[in-house]
Amino acid sequence: MVSLSSHPARALRGEIAMPGDKSISHRSIMLGSIARGVSTVSGFLRGEDNIATLDAFRAMGVQIHDDGETLRIEGKGLHGLTEAEDVIDCGNSGTSIRLLTGLMAAQRFYTVLTGDRYLRRRPMRRVVEPLSRMGACIHGRDNGEKAPLAIVGRPLTGITHDSPVASAQVKSALMLAGLYADGATRVTEPHLSRDHSERMFRHFGARLETDAAGVTVYGGHELAGRDIVVPGDISSAAFFLVAALIVPGSELLIRGVGVNPTRTGILDILAAMGGSVELLDQREVSGEPVADLLVRSSALKGIEIGGDVVPRAIDEFPVICVAAALAEGTTVIRDARELRVKETDRIAAMASNLRAAGATITETADGMIIEGTGRLNGATVESFGDHRIAMSMLVAGLAASGAITVSDTECIATSFPTFTALLDKVAVR
């Protein structure tokens, strides 16, 4: 088990680019594989989660060529996938297993999906139940709540699903199933989750409609291969945004970051806390908005965070907690119950780790109350096998009074293999 330590920095300075967006990278493989013709993908994130998706489609007969810069996917059409010879291992990737569950439900063969010990704890019924109403045959541990999932592909019928949670994974799983279903498949949400699937479905020629409440996909329409440029991941950029804000004297330029409005809750939250982040050279790449982000160290203040900004920043909350602990005043996070069913219970994990570093935190059912004091101490903490917990606490170490050591940091490779190298590049010691 590998531990990493982060030591106080004098500043963060320089110019860096983020690895490709993890969500878009997953979807590029999936849609490219079931489209007709060739798709190319540049900027693909070669983290363990995305490689799990790539390996899954190779196991189902898709030819995917990787020269280290660009992927070339020889799409097989909606009905061209073939049965894998073995169980498909999704590793730690919730996106892989949930989206594949929707896609596999409509195939003409048998599939078993599993993952590592952390993924096998995560809730799956939120996907299994609506797919079953579409006609899917899915069996899993704990009455379909947990992986491994055994899926017998069947013809599906479109439904309307009013999702009780704003979840891009649930929505996307049903959208993928909807490509095959008879009639229309509609998904509504209490707050709109990230819309990468909707944008990419359009890019590949799917028939769908979107409105303020949700999305409708019409089945039976073939997709066509496309070229995709994956922008930098704003969830990865979030660690460097917070790091530069909390370390005095910092100025950092982060190039080519995706700023899809369904993902920019982190920018809104940091701005409300008094953080200085400028969007430069705003442009569009493969249907996704992109910008360069210029961030300067700032005196942060505590705020209240809740409502529709939460799903727009759901993956960034661990590092938002670090910013709140180093702000002046109280930060209240609510409406974030979804954090309890991520790779780990991120509310409990961040509360435990930040308390170890001297913060005062009260957990609530759907969030936490953080009494910001503007300082943290050195500490030894746990990653809980969660990449975002690990990276967030390493960021905290840059502005603490002493080193913060994080155990079990191999998980960082699931989403951001170059994280420590980039951090070392910009941190002035």
C-alpha cells in the first residue's frame, strides 16, 4: 500500500494542461463502438477507469487502436457487439458499470459485470430498477443492489423515468438502453445533471430531445462514427484551482479545460467564496465549451452551498471541503446526500480526515458544517480507496502547517495518473 506526503508550498506558479475529461472519455468509447464507421478520439484520458471501459469493448469484439496520441475505434453499429468470453471487470469505475448495464440490457447475449471491492459496495438498483421496467433481465447481489450483475439481453420498451436523484450515470444508462428500445425513453431529474451524454448523442446522430426537465431518446436510429477532441477535465482542474487559491502568492494558468455549464458548479462556488478565477479564450471543441483558467491566491470566506449547484459540482466536493476548512467563517453544505454513495462515503471520509488535520466539522445527513479557521495542521490520513479523497488531502498539505501523509494512494491512477507530477511541477518549495 503506497503512501504519499504533501509538504507546505511557498506558491504555485506556471502553466499546465489537464488530462482529458473522464466522463467524455468514457462516452467516446461507448458511442464510438456502437456507431457505424470509424471514430477517432484525441485527448482520451488513459486513467484506469477509462481503460476499464476500453477493455470492455475490446472484449466484445470492437477493434480499438491506440498510438499513444489518438484512438481509432472501428464501430460495429448498434447490433454489432459480441458476447465477451469472460466476466467484464469494471475496476473502480462506477461510470463503466452503470452505463454498461444500460447498454448490455439491450444486447442479444449474456453479460456479467463486476468490479473491485469498492465498486461492489456501490448501489446499482437505481439503474437496475428502471431498466427492469423497460424489460431488462438483470440479477445481482442483494436483490440487484450490488455487483456482480448478470444481464440477459432482451428487447426493451421505452418508459418515462422520474429519477429521484440528479445522476448522470442513471440518466446515461437509460439513454443508452433507449437507443435500442421500442418507442421513446424519457428521463427527468430534480436538478439537471451533467449533459455530456446528450451532447455526444447529438454529435453521433442519435435522435433525442431535451428540455428544462430532462431528455427523451428515440430508439432504432443508427449512429455514425465521428471525430472527438476531449477537453481537459474540470474535476481534475479543481484540485489545482483550490491549491492555487489557498497557497499565498500563487498564480496558475490551466489550459484547455472543459467548462460545460452542467459542470461549472466548482467555479460558481469558488467565486462565491471570494476566489479569483478568470476564464480566458472561451471556445467550443467537439460540441463542448472550453476555456483557459487563470487562478490567483485569494482570501476565502465561508458560504452556504446547496440546491441546484450541488449536482454541477458533485465530484469536486472533497476539495471544496479543503477550501472551506482554510476559509474564514462557516461553510454549510447541504443537499449533497449523493456524496455518501460515491467511491466511499465522501462526507464521512472528508470529515474524518480534516478533523485529523485540526478542522472542526459537524456531519449532517446530506452534508456537513465546516468551521473555517484559515489553518490546518500536518496529519496522517486515509484515502479510503477514493482517488478524490486522496488528491484533496494532498492539496490540503500544500497549505497546512506541516506535512499531510495519505495512505493507499494507488487509487489516484483511476482518474489522474499524472497528478503528483503536475503538482511537483507547479509547487514552489
